[in-house]
Amino acid sequence: MPQEFVLATGNPGKVKELAEVLSPFDIVLRPQSDFNVSSVAETGRTFVENAIIKARHAASETGLAAIADDSGLAVDALGGAPGIYSARFAGENASDSDNIDKLLKTLAERPDAQRGAQFHCCLVFMRSADDPTPVIAQGIWRGEILAQPTGKDGFGYDPVFWVEEQKRSAAQMSKAEKNKISHRGAAIQLLLPQLIDAGVLVQQP
């Protein structure tokens, strides 16, 4: 009988991506929307704190072990902003294009040498809502902020996130290419061995 985990997101892309990574294991991953999990205020001041809040809430409402992620963009010249406020940089109901527009205006006078940035992803696994030792993995993806959007794939700040090693923006990469080198891909690859060592994940025979 496979274990069931709840993923503290309603984003089907995130569920599919993580489900593919967990496919060698006897795990069924379900989005929290399957359980009508209520929304929770992300009151943390760091990616780690917010991921723990989301994982604990999903575990509490479903009774299942939970995985949550919190991610965002940190721009060097802005002291790490927008950071945990990345999705609402331009306001509570801001669209991706609204957030990008605000970012580009904020950096308009900055030369290329001052446009360094990194995407951060924190993944948290909690066995239950009362788990005192959550498993935490953090991935970082370095890049630079472009002066204008380039590329049509991806989401969020991808069109203005230039990856020098790839000579293209994150929005010019396929999903498979991005997953191999992105902040989320890095966090997943750091989380898996920890879950295996803890006996949470066991490969199917």
C-alpha cells in the first residue's frame, strides 16, 4: 500500500514535477486542493518559515505527511528584495507582468554589473503537523536581471532572469532544461537523499 503525501500547493505543475521525481518510490502525491485545505497566512519572514507554515497547515488539515515549498527572487542591489514578497511585489493581486514591470522600473538606472540576482527555493517535509524535526532543503539559482523580458515560456520572473551559462533567459528554456538547473530542481535533489536516509522514502522493488 503506497504512502500518501500532500503537497501544499494547488499548482498542478508543481505536483506533476515532484510526482515525477518521486515515481521510483512507493508514494502517491496529492495536491492540497484534493482535500479542500483552507488558505493560510504566510506570516514568516524567510522562505524557510513560510514553507514550514504551509507544510504544517496542510498536514494539520489532512492528517498526512506534507511537503511544501516557498520560493522567490532576491535581487542583490535591492538587499534581497522582493524575496518572500516576490508574488506580490507590485501588490496583493499583482500579475506576473505587474511584478516584472515594477522590478524593471526599480532597476532602471542600475548598470549591468549591479543586476545580479538569485532564485531561492525552500522545500520542507513534515511527517505530521507536530513534527519537531522537519526536513529542509534549499536550492539557489544565480542569474542577472535583464532590461526587458525575453522568452515566452516559464512563469513569474523567468522572462527577465538571464542565465549566463545558458546564454538565455529562464523563459527561453524548456521545462525539462529548467528543472535540471533551477532552484527548485536543486532543492528537490537535496531533499531526496535526506528523506531516503530518514527512512521516509523506500524505492519500489
